[in-house]
Amino acid sequence: MTTETIKGPASYFPSIEKKYGRPIDDWQELVRKRYPARHMELVGMLKSEHGIGHGHANAIVAYTLAEDKQPAS
């Protein structure tokens, strides 16, 4: 029996959902509503408007941008 370890930004998702009480899809929707925006602008929005910590906000943004193939400028 092999268990695949989740790596990268998605590894934060269970703790993000538990800490902030919303599914990752909700956070990704908020990020997508701000397109086009720069990576750090999106991180800042999650931090200032929703009280998410920097590491968690960065993980959500990085994963969403990669999934949508948006430039991470």
C-alpha cells in the first residue's frame, strides 16, 4: 500500500480549511475574481481583507495561478 504525500502549496490546504473555515475552492474563487493581478497583490488581498497568514495566502495564490496558468509576475 503506497500513500502519496502531497507536496507544494496543496500540502497547506487541510490546515487552511480547518483554520479559516472555508473550502479551498472559496479562496480560489476570491483570487480569480481579482485577475488580472500580480501574485503579491493577490497575497496581500487575502491577508488584509480576510486575515489569512502570509504562508497560507501565498500557497493559495501560487496553486491557483499555476492551475490557471496565469503569469506569476
